[in-house]
Amino acid sequence: MNLTLLLLEKTVVKTGSGKLGLDRSRAWIEIMGKSDIVPVLVSNS
């Protein structure tokens, strides 16, 4: 599945295997009839 997201900025996150530079965006989600816009981190792996 491909999503079309507007990439807002890059951020560095710490993981168990080290630091990663990831893109940040926002996504509209809907779960069980409730919806909201939430921040998301985008990884190609």
C-alpha cells in the first residue's frame, strides 16, 4: 500500500540499533468511529 503524505521535516530518533533520521508528517486516522489527525514518523524499511 502506498500513502501520499506531505513530509514536514526530518527528525532524529533513538532506536535499539542506534540513531535514525526519519521524515515527520501528519495522518488522518479513524478507529471505531472516532477520528483525529496524529503525527507520524515515516520509514522506508
